Amino acid sequence: MPGMAESDVHTRITALPELVNADARLLRRGRYLTTTFLVELDDVQYLVRVVEGRIASVERGPFLMRPWSFAVRASADAWRRFWEPVPAPGYHDLFAMKKLGVARVEGDLVPLMANLRYVTDVLAAPRRRGA
Amino acid sequence: MADLEPRAPLEPIVGRYVRLDLAGRPHRVYFEEAGQGIPLVCLHTAGADGRQFRHLMNDEAVTGAYRVIAFDMPWHGKSLPPAGWQDEEYRLTTAGYVDLILTFCRALGLERPVVLGCSIGGKIVLELARLHPERFRALIGLESAAYQAPWYDDTGWLHRPDVHGGEVCGALMSGLIAPQSPEETRWDTLWGYMQGGPGVFKGDLYCYREDGDFRDRVGRIDTSRCPLYLLTGEYDFSCTPDDTRWTADRIPGARLTIMTEIGHFPMSENPGQFRKYLLPVLDEIRLLTR
């Protein structure tokens, strides 16, 4: 995957609905979460709409005035490393990337922290793809 | 008697309670042990309990030469909080933790045990090395450093009514486990965190974060009085290999090992990988120290 093209990185985010909605374990884990959160790859924004654990939609920006609860921002390169089948130390976890200084978490953190396992598993779901 | 014989495999681990006086208050502390030989007292991570050492206690390569003992800290596992706990906020201090370890070892009559601790247990080992080297045969710090930069700045997330404490503690800790660690032991490790009492993990982190900056002290550790081994997993971003390296660089004679394919919970997240690093250390301690 080191040779993964940048467009492939974006494809991984847009594949979230099929990855998550086909996973009964994830749906169960996220069944109390309904929210819209923002994922940023470089300066490209995606709004991920979650309804009771299902990914209802993933929309690509740019957006002008759209609400979201929390945002997870990282470079496309960081996401690419995060989604490697066996990520290197520092790129294996969202908070690891945050501590490394390559990811940021912002906004209303309550829905994130109350559903942390679900959200981190959703964000890591593309890792399984192409592994 | 035949009826009393076990019909299924019994593990060698046995558990008991010991009554300890800590900070002037009576405590009932649970501990487990297995094996015979040199006492090896094991200190669990913050917010967890002694079950993290079950694989070590079931490993004959360890228990053949070591009496492995792990207690649950008060407020953790099967050790209840002291009477009156409902009206106070639990907060572990460095001095209180050192006192707990010394009191426990004295109560069991352990003569110069080896102490192996992980995370806050690894950190407190540095204080044991500095303050009480003559009381220990050797000290082993896992995921241990004089200081670690925090990776979330509000431990309040660990104890508040609108976020489930067990769920968020487990979820936060999941990232500290190496991707290579087996599913079963990964989730075993997280279960321990999910079971912690309200505010207990947060209270432990007081010792780790607010009361645990030892950067001005570790240089005074004299390893000629007590050998010190520091082992850290490459995937641990809470106590990073660089944090431990910084610490080892300031302690002449400290033995540093960076463990591959391991995170913050070596003994419980991937016991098979961890023993490759630990067994040589235990052999060396057995052969070189008296």
C-alpha cells in the first residue's frame, strides 16, 4: 500500500457506508449514535452522517455553512499510513497520530468520547479493505 | 475423596486477602500468586488489576524459579476501597504507592523481592530504585519513564455522568495496544479497563501525571545497589520508546530494551511476544544477583 495513489485515499473515506453498514458488530456498537462529523484529508472535507450506527451518507465538500459535531483532521499522507494493513508505530491509532502532531480532533467531543470505540473503529474500517 | 478431584484443568494460581494498614486506615488487599523461588512482585497498570499477570503466572518457565505475586491495588480488582470511600475522591500519590508496595512486601515477609511494574507500576519502580535499592534484588520497569507528555489533557473524560467510564477507558486504551497483538488477549486487556470503578483510572493518573515527574530525580538512581531493567513496547505512544530512552540515558547502568510488536501492556496484550524479552532478564537476575 505504500504506493497507494492519493485518489485511493479519498476512495477509502467514500467507501465507509459499505464497509460499516455490512458489519453487524459495528452497527451494534454504534446503535446509540446519531450525528454528523467531519473528516478532513489535507484540505478536502467530508461530512459523515451517522444514524443509529449506520453511515447514512458521506458527502465531499467544500461546504459553506454546514454543521457538524466533531472534526477529525489529518493529512492525506497520515490517513494513508493509518490505513496500512499493519500501521507503523504512531500511525496505528487516532490518538497516537494526535500525539505525533499529524492529526487534530476538534469540536463537540461528547458524542465522540461517548462513542469512542465505535468512531475509532469506523475510521479504521478502511484498513481492512485491500489488506 | 474422588469426588473432590477436579474434572477440569486447574491453574496453579491461588488468591488470598491480606489485611494492610495504609495511611492509618485498614485495607483488605487481594493478591494472587504462583510458583516457587525468588519473589517477583508484579504491579499492574493504572485503572486495571492483577489479572494482567495471569499469563506470567501460568508460564512454567517463569514459575519454576520465581514466586510470582500480583496484588490488586486498593480500589482495583477484588481489593475494596477503604471504608468511607463513598465520600472522597480517589487519588493515588507517589508516596502512597511506594508505601503500599513496601507494606505489602513486609506483610508477606518477602525478602528482597524483584519488583516488576508496568505503566504507573513501571514509573513507581524508578522511585523504589532511587529510595530503597537495598530492599530489592532487582527492579523491572515496563513502559516506564521519568516523564511522559500527556496525550489527552483532560482526564475528566474518564469520569463524568454523560460518558460511560468503562467504555471510554477501554476505547482509549485500545489504541495503546500493538496491532500485532492477538484478539483474545487484546480484548482481555480492555475488559480489565472496562471493569474499573468510577473515577479509579482517573485517580491513578494523578500519580502518573500530576505527581509523577521524576526528571529531576532519576539521575540519582544507583544501579550498582540494585539492577534496573527498562523495557518498552514500540507501539506505546503513552510512554514512548524515546521517553524510556531519555530516562535510561540518565541512569548509569540501566538496561534498556525496546520491544517490537508490543504496546503499553506487554504482559497481557501479547504474553507470547513479551516472554521473549522477559525470560532472558529473569534468567540474568537469577544468575547474577543474590
